Amino acid sequence: MTKEFEFASSPVFMEKLSIEQMGKILESVRRKRFLAGLIDEVIILTISILIGFLSLGIGLLLFFLLYPVVGLIYYAFTLGGDASATVGMRIFNIKLIRVDGRAMDPGYGAAFAVLYYLSISFLTPFVLVVGLISKYKRFLHDIVLGTIVINASSYSLLRKSDFPSEGIKEGA
């Protein structure tokens, strides 16, 4: 393992890249990710409010349950889809990949959402500090799940042989 955390999977493939390649892959990722997250939360909020009104107000009474369920479904199917990115992430041209090279799936997207909401709910300052000092700009939930956010346009810099397991699917 690298110098991040012993229990966490590490993006070993990043060690094989040159400084220029790593710079292209991680350039402005934290800023883009923050702005993408704001867009995603507005989308989730809008969908939740719309469902609340369409359910003749019942959804609004149960908003504390509706909002997390909509968020879970949103993240599961956007992060777990072919693009491995939410709508906000697509706007800012970033994507979430697994450090072992395997494809994201809806189950992994849902697990990401659960860990994301739990970590920012209970460990907000710690999550932010980890994101600032992490070697590859990864937040706590990224480290635990073994994911990394990269610039989607730089994805082609990664080769199938760089990953420790199944690797990137050809043509992805």
C-alpha cells in the first residue's frame, strides 16, 4: 500500500504515471467535484419536491425519508451507469472510477452514496481534511470504497495493464 491509509485500497496505477499525466488526470478535481456536488444536490432536491407535490403532499410530509431515497437512487444509477458520473460530474467533465479498474455498477454507486452521506453527516471536518491532504485528492469515502475522481478527458491516459485486477474494459 502507499502512504495513504493501510486499510484502504490505493490507486497503484497512479504511481506508474508521469507528473504531467497525473497533473492532467487530477487537475482541478476538488473544485469541479464541489461544484458538481452542488448541482447534484439541487437535482435531488428538485426531484424530491416534485414527487412530494405529485403525491398530493404526502411526500412532503415524509420528506425526511423521500430525500435520501431519491439521492440513493440518483447516485446508484448515475455513478453505476456507463458514464460513472452524475449529471453534475458530467457537466464538469469528471468521473468516478474504481482503483482496481473494475466497472462501476448500481450497487457500488449506492454504497458510495451511503458512505458519502454518512461521512459528511458525522465526520465533515475530518472528511474535508482528508480530501485536502490526500495524495490523490481522495476524500474519506473514496479511500474506504477504493474509488478516485479523475478528469474524464484524461481517462485515456490510463491503460488496462495499469490496474491490479480485471482492468479497464476495452473501449471504455
